Amino acid sequence: MKKIEAIIRDTKFQEVKSVLTKLGVKGMTTYEVRGRGDQVGMIRSEGDVDYEADDLVPKRKIEIVCIEEELHKIVNSIATHAFTGKPGDGKIFIYDVLDVIRIRSAAEQQNSTE
């Protein structure tokens, strides 16, 4: 299994979420975050607001765990629909997931052995 963490423009979140839902992605976690890249001193636009790059810009973080066969389809969809071509479009990180434990199921198993 793989974990995808995407940090995208907040203004692109609804579009990305809609496409992921159409792909059949059921589980995702999102956070409203603030951050910046390494282009300190540049002026960036986020919607109608301009920011100096050393300010923290509003972003959205999306976390998805998927099977390896779905990885490229999901990553490509995020990259395509989060793209504006301007600095600050975001980043996608991919991690290996060694194990997943569903809390409800683990608790049921533990209770049945007591």
C-alpha cells in the first residue's frame, strides 16, 4: 500500500476532490494548512490575494492511502487538476505503508479474546 500526501492550492481543492471522488477514491483526510516553498522574496497570488513568498500561504493537504495499482491514476489526477503553472502549485509526496490497523476491528478482536 502507498500513502499519498498532496499539498495544493486551497482554491483547487474542490476540483481535485471532485475528480478523486469520480475515480472512486473513498477515503481521504484533508487539512487546512499554511506554508511556503523555497522561493523566498517572490510575490505569489492565491485567488485575489498577493503574498510575499516569505509569508505562509494558505494551502490544503490531502492524505490518501491506496493500493499500488491505483497510485499513478490518483497522483496524475491530483497533479493535473491542481496545476496552474505558477509557483506555489504544491507538492505530492508518496510513502510506503507497512501496515494498516482498523481500530474498530482491532478492538473487536481484542474484546473477543478476553
